[in-house]
Amino acid sequence: MRFLSLNLIFATWLLISAFALPQTPFSSAFTAIAALVVAVFAFVAYGKPAARFVISLVAVILGIGALLLTDAAGVARASNAIVGAILFALSLVRPGRSAAEGAPATSSP
């Protein structure tokens, strides 16, 4: 559940920053679309863990966009780069259930 929650938090930040930070219309649309893709695939990845690699791809594209979209403000570019790095790290973790959520706990005698 943490995987889903953290991805939704960062997708929400991307969506807010798309309109709150000074960006060009293209950069704003780029950030908002990335936020929506991350949110959708966070839900999909909870059922199909391999779908998290789509989030990895979006994170890499966000990082590249932060470098190449030079007409956006520096703070918007930095935000996209930082969130992209965090999303990439999160996407490397396989979403699943913890022992507290109902999965059987393993124990050794």
C-alpha cells in the first residue's frame, strides 16, 4: 500500500506543480500528463507488478525533460528532476502486501 500511496503523493505534486510553478504551456502539459500516467499505472502496478516499469520510463522522461525543456523556470525543472528521481527509485520496488496487511508471515523455527 505504501507503493501506491507514495506514487499518488508524487503524482499529485506533479499535477499541482504543472500549474503552480512558472512553465510554458508545453512544459505544463508535459508535467500534467506525466502525473496522470504515474497515477494510473500506480493503480495498475498494484495488481500487475511489471506495470511499474512504465513509471520508470515516465521518471526517465521527466529527468530528460528537465534537462531539455530549458524554457521552463529553474524551479519547475528542478522539481521535475527530483520527482523523476524519486519515482524511478520507487518503481524499482515491487509493490505487494506486507505481513501486516494479511499476507502470511514466514517464520523460522
